[in-house]
Amino acid sequence: MEQLQTLPPPSHLSHSALSFLDHNLHTATVLSESPNFVAELQTQCSELDRALAELTRRLGAGLAAYASFSGEIHSLFAGVNSKLNELAATCSSGIVPDEGRSEEEGKGGKGFREELATLAKEVARLETVRVYAETALKLDTLVGDIEDAVSYTMSKNIRKHSSDENSGDMRLFAIKTLKMTEEILTSITKMHPQWRHIVSAVDHRVDRALAILRPQAIADHRALLALLGWPPALSALTSSHSDARSANQVSNPLQSMQADHKLKYSENFLALCNLQELQRKRKSRQLVGRDREVALRQPLWAIEELVNPLSLASQKHFSKWVDKPEFIFTLVFKITRDYVDSVDEMLQPLVDEAKVVGYSCREEWISAMVTSLSTYLAKEVFPSYITQLDEESVTGIQASARISWLHLIDLMIAFDKRIISMVEHSGILLSLDDDILRRISSLSVFCDRPDWLDLWAEIELGDALDKLKPETENESNWKKKIESAVLSTCTDDHKSPLVSGAFVRRLASVVERCRSLPSVTLRSKFLRLVGMPIIRNFFDSILVRCQEAEGLTALTDNDALVKVAVSINAAHYFESVLKEWSEDVFFLEMGVNEDDNGELPSNTNRDSEGLPESSNRIIFDDEIKKMEEFRKEWVEKIAAVILRGFDARSREYLKNKKQWQKSEEGWTVSKTLIEALDHLQGRISVVEEGLNSRDFVAVWRSLAAGIDRLIFNGILLSNAKFHNGGVERFGSDLDVLFGVFGAWCLRPEGFFPNSNEGLKLLKMDEKRVQECMAGGKRWLKDIGIRHLSVSEADKICKNRVFTS
């Protein structure tokens, strides 16, 4: 048995070794089993040695493999370097000497990287040339196929007995090839924008092919429609006994087609749709970076080919109804309504199959019918009406022509409302996009003829002012008030006269007609040409009445005050209406549109510095501001007139300085102030009865401030000596004065700050008066004097006389 070695002294052992021994040999029993414990430790050490040897072996193998791989990489780089050097030597004009070779190698890898980059560029250039050549060859082949197909379809029209089926197949082949060509051109535009010349050359050849292909496709489509019996006879549609229930009973030749005709029509329809979609994609590619939406949106060609024959057939009837335009609108609406369901049911699946993006057959049918009507109105009806206006202008009487014009506008507005109702009931969502509204509105004729809009505005304004003139001249309309003239934004009774209601109704009528216009720009222009002059006419009417009242009596009698109060009420009511309307999106759009256009509105003050902020801009801004300034000006004038009367009747009271040396026995108010108070109360009562509550508040507050200044400057700062009796008398006078204004506020003394605080100083005892004169501004603030300066308070205190 091998003798066990003894442990070294504890001082020679590490802390971890001592902890290990203490943990495992903590008792005598465990210590007796130490041989077994040593054997176990030796076994574990042997296993760890074997694991370490295995890791060492694996590390050596890995290092050897890495060294071998590194050598291979080095050999590869050496081979590449050698090949490049050979290539450089071959391409150079002479042989590089050994000295030069060693010199190049001395530069490190710089020369190698430069040569490698040059080689890469050359390889890329050659690859680009190869791709360009392949693309050009492919495009040339495709365009050649397109031109061959187009030539075949042209020769078909020359040969009478040529097969229509073969011609249709060649057209479909041409359209398919055109799609492939367009896909390649789109790819070139995105990946190789520098290849502009090849794109331009192909576009030129394709445009020539399309210039032949589209007219042929449309001509074949028209011939097929004529063969199918389209357009249907209009005799049934023009019957006066037809009603809404007959819409489903009207026969549509497209629904009664035989199977072979139906198949042929479907193929022809799909060919037109595919051709149009191809044209849209080409325009989209060519107009990249521009306003593409306006240029890309076109009516569906196949639907147009259905509407055009109907329109031509209808115009034979229209020519008889120039003087009865209501018949024109009735016929167009009936055709539109009677065929919209059948057209949508039959043709929408074909449009979906052709994958024409963003088109609804129902919407296209309605817009095409409305467009045909608008075109006829622009070419035939409006010129005729304008001729009548010109003829009657020579005689100076235009009543008949103007009435006919307004009647035509009424019919157009009513027609558009019926069309919009039809569109909404059809499930089509109408967005706020002006382009959509323009396509389903007969009033779109004014989009292309702004001079006609100006003429309409002139006639509309003349008619409105003619109807308002007798309302304005009728004096009873200024005396009677609108019943319950309360707006949703304000609960105050405006006490507005009937004439303001007449102007508001007329302006509302103009706004309602303006809503029918299909463009925000047109709506804004029309409202400024018609609505704003009506508002200015109203403003001029109330201003003239106020100036007349002021000029005749200087507002000294009650009738003049009432006349001005009624005008202020009318302005307040009109201003409130305009403010309430301005919160509508309809009017907010106009303000935003003006800011987007960057144009200063015609009614904007020329002296203003720049445009208002777009976030606050509304179309009625200037008119509302004028009404506010008008009310403020005349409210101040009313207050000034009453104040002048009070001043004239209280002159003796204000100048009598000796009256403050004693009290007036048996009187609660000074005798010389009674007449002024009676005048004040009487005039205020008249104004209160005639003026609306909001502006009346401004009148009595302005009046209170004026009287406060009058009393303060005329009495308290006049060096009058106040004895005890005079202070009591002055306090009684102010209490009566406060009582006059107590009907409209809880603390009337708060509206007479100077007089009230002056009385407060006078009522102080002698000791506090001395403190006041010595304490300065801080002491005044401590006793609640906020409105008087130190010098004013000092002057009042010096005029206080104390007697024993």
C-alpha cells in the first residue's frame, strides 16, 4: 500500500484549497475515508487530462487546415496577379523591364486594385453593350410584329372577302405584342434611364402603329354596333306617358344579341378596353414627374361608342326644343336612367376581365350622357341665348332674355341634382374630387367658358338686386322684426328687422345655386361676383340710414337713436349669419383654394400687408370685419351722443365747487344733477328697447366709462374742497348714479373705478388721509386703490377738509 503524503502547512495553501478541504473533510468520519476521496480526485484529474489532450489535438488540426487554406488562397492571388500582369504586358505598347516590374511590386497592392477596377469597368461596359444589343434586337422584332399585324388589318379593309375572324385575331396579337413592348420600355425607363434614344425611337414607331390601330378598332366596333341595332329607337323614350316603372321594360339591343354576336361583341369590347389600358400605361410612363392624374383620366372608349350614336339621334329632337329646354333635360335623364342598369349588368364583367383600373360602367355611362348634354348646350343652346341677350341689349330691354337664361340655369341645377341622386342611389361613392363632379354635372360648361360664368353672375346679381330693391325701400320692413331670429351659434335675440332677413334669404339662394357648380374655383368666383355685391349693397343700405339719422338730428332725438339701433341690429344679425356659414366645409374649401392659388381676393383691403394666414382664412373675412367695425363705430357714437347730453345737463353740477362744503338738506341727490340723470335714464331706456342685448352692453359700458371720467376730472380733480357734508352729498349722488346702471350689472360701482376710489379716499378719517399722503403707491395698493396714481390720490386727499 502506497504511503499517503502529509499536507503542507496551512499557510502554504491557497484560500480556495483550504475552503475545499474544510467543506469535504469537516468530520473525523469523513477524514478516515480520505484514501477513497483521493482516488476519486485522481480519477477526475485523469479524465480532465485526456479531455485537454483531445482539445490540443483538434486545435492543431484546425491550425494546420487554416495554414493549408491560407496557402491555397495565396497561390490563387498569386495566379491572379500573374495573369493580370501578363494581360497588362500584352496590352501595353512595350515590354515592362524587370527593374520597372520590381518597382511596381514595391507599391504594394495599389496598382493591382487600380487595374482590377479598370478591368471590372470594362467587363461591365461590355455586359451593358450586350444587354443593349439584345434589348434593341428584341424591341425591333416586337415592333416589326406590331407593324406587320397593323398592315394585315389595313389590307383586310381593302379586300372585301377577307376573314373578319383572322383580322380580329391579328388585332389581338398586335395588342398583346404592344403590351410586351410597353413592359420592356417601362423596365428600361426604370433600370436604364440613359437609354433615351432607343425608347424615343420605339415610341415613335409604336405611335404610328397605334394611330392606325385605334381608329380601325373603333370603326369595327361602330360597324358591329350598327349591325346589332344600336342605337335603339327613341320613340318609346319620348312618350309622355312613360314613367320610372318603365325603365326595366325598355329593350336593350345588347341584351337580345345572339350567341355568336355576343361573343364577337365581347371580343371587340375587350380589345378596345385593352387598347385603352395600354394607352394609359404609356401615358403614365411618359408623364413621370408631372401631374399625371389629369392627363391619364379619360372616358371609357367603349362606353363613349355607345353614347355617341344615342346623342346624335337625340339631337334631332333637341333642335326642335331650343326654346323648350326642359324637354331636352327630360329626354337625356330618361335615356340615362333607362339603360344604366342593363349597361352595368352586361359590360362591367368585361371591364373587370380587361383589368381596366378605376372604371365603373355605371359611372361611365352616366358621365358620358351628361358630357354629351353639356357639349350640346355649349355648342347650340348657350350661343342662341347669348345672341338673344345681344339683340335685346340694343333695344335696352333684356327682361325676356335674362328670364330665359335664369330658367335654363334652373333646369341645369335641377337636372344635376337628379343625376347626383341617381349616382348616390346606385351605390357609387361621390368623393370631393372636382374632376368626378365635373363629369356628372351639366354646369361643367362653365369650366371651359369663364366668360359665360361672368355673364351668368351679372344676370343673377341684377335679378337679386331688383328683387331686394322694393324690400329695402319699404319702411315697414325696417320697423318690423324677424320673429325668433336666433342662430345656433348665438342665443341672443338680435332684434333684427325684416329687411336683413330678406337679404339673408337672397344670399342663401345665391349660395345654394353656387353649390351646384362642379369646381371650388368656380364656386368661389361666382360667390364673389354675386354674393359679395349683395352683402355690400346691404352694408351700404344700413350705412346710409345711419348717416341720414346723424345728419338730420345729430342723433339727439329718440327716433334717430332707434333708426341707428335698428341698423346695428341688422348688421349684427347679418354678421352672425356669415360667421355661422363660415364654419361650413363648403366655405372653408374656398378659403383654402384661394390660399393655394396664392391670389389676393378682389375684396381684400389693398392696404393690408400680405395675405392672411391660411389656417384662419374664410371667404367672408372682409365682410365680417366691416360689419364688426360698423357696429363698433355706431355703438360708440350712440354712447358719445348720450354722454354729450349728460355733460350739457350736468355742467352746473360739475362747476359748482362750493356745493361740497355742506350737505343739501331734504334731498337724496343734488338738484343740479337730477335733469342729467333723467336724461341719461330716458335715453338709455330707448336704446335698451331698440338695440340687441350684446351691443347694448357695449353702449352702457362705454357710457359708464365716459361718465366716470367726466365726474372724476370735473369734480375730484378740480381742486374743490370737500367738507364732511360735501362727502356725504357726493356719496349720495354716486349711489343714485350707480342705481341707474344697477339694472344691467350686480356691482355698477365697478364700472366707475376712478369716481368710486376717489369717494373711498374722501371717506377716510384725517389720520388715514395723512398716512395716504405719506405712504405712496404701496400704501394705496394696501387699501385697495388700483386705478388712481399717487399724484391723483395726493390731490384728492389735499382737498379734504376736516372740521372739529
